[in-house]
Amino acid sequence: QSALTQPASVSGSPGQSITISCTGTSSDVGSYNLVSWYQQHPGKAPKLMIYEGSKRPSGVSNRFSGSKSGNTASLTISGLQAEDEADYYCCSYAGSSTSLFGGGTKLTVL
Amino acid sequence: EVQLVESGGGLVQPGRSLRLSCAASGFTFDDYAMHWVRQAPGKGLEWVSGISWNSGSIGYADSVKGRFTISRDNAKNSLYLQMNSLRAEDTALYYCAKDRVAAAGDAFDIWGQGTMVTVSS
């Protein structure tokens, strides 16, 4: 069980788009369509933003989108806003009732 | 209102035990899998353990396997984590999280506010 790999940080200006990658293996990301993404503001509990790779929960802005290719999943945020500045984590089902998180990515809105 | 409230955290010496609880309300508890996720101070999220709706499927992170035991009582709408042989590296904020589905491993759509566990002599 090794953590999924995410870039430590990404940044973008308001209105721009950014993409955060999440690389796993053929035993987790590559085997299941069960990648989810979470947003966490400082001192707050995480919030589900994307589930099953590309689906948005009710209430989540359509500026957030998810995709997957092979062993790598991606989260794209379009039309960046100041409130999007937060930490983002990917998570994948890894079989046998286990899950794995990525190390997290700090998004800075310039 | 859908809510998860964790309790049971605190300061404990290395090698000792602690039992965390999570009280659920506002949804049909026994329709969903449940999980524990932890976050060490200043660090990222780490999935700890998950349990299916009927306790038929249970999983653990390698870092806690053999030391931690997850359980649930659907009659009491409660989730538990028995933590034995605690180590300094178990120090973290422990979140209770609800799965979107009955079988563990889809996504965590509801989170509690967490209970802090500090392992130190």
C-alpha cells in the first residue's frame, strides 16, 4: 500500500484552469473506476468534490471535473476563484475493502 | 441534518489502548459503509479502515493492521475503532466518514469534525 502520487503544489491566476494529477498503479487507480477527489480548507474537514472518477455530488460547482487514463486520474478546476485555494486529495479503491489517498496538492490562487 | 460526531480521543502513552466512537444521525446508518481516516498534524489524509454496511467486509491500512479493529453497531447508529499497541506515529486527528454506498470503497461523502489522538509519554 503506497500512497498515490500527487504534485505537492500547483498554482494559477483567477479565471485560469489548472489540473492536478494522481498517479497510482494497476492495482488501484488502473483497476477500478473508483477515484474520488476531496477539497480541504485549513482547519476544516475534507469535502467530496468528485466520485467514481468524473461524477460531481449535488452542490459541487461544474467548474470541477475529473477524468482518468490508465493509472493516472486528474482533477481539473476551470475558472479559478480565490475560494478554490485549498488542499486537494485524490483517493482510490485498492481492492479487498481498502482505499488509498494521495499525498495531497496545495492549490494557490495567485 | 446529516451528522457524524466522533469522540474518545485524548492523550495516551505508547503501547496503551484507546477506543474511538462515531455517532451517526440524519441518515439510514445501516445502508452505508463507514470509514476511519486520519490526518497527522500538518500532514495529508491517510485512510485507516473501512467496514461494509453489514460488517461483512472489513479492510485496514497496512500501518494499523493487527493493532486496530473497526466495528459498528447498526442498532445504535455507531461506528467504533479499537486502537491497541499505540505508537507515536498514530498521533493524528481521526475522522469518521460515511461511504456513498453499502460496500466499502466508493467515496466518502459525509465527514465528522474529527477527534484528536496524541500518543506520547
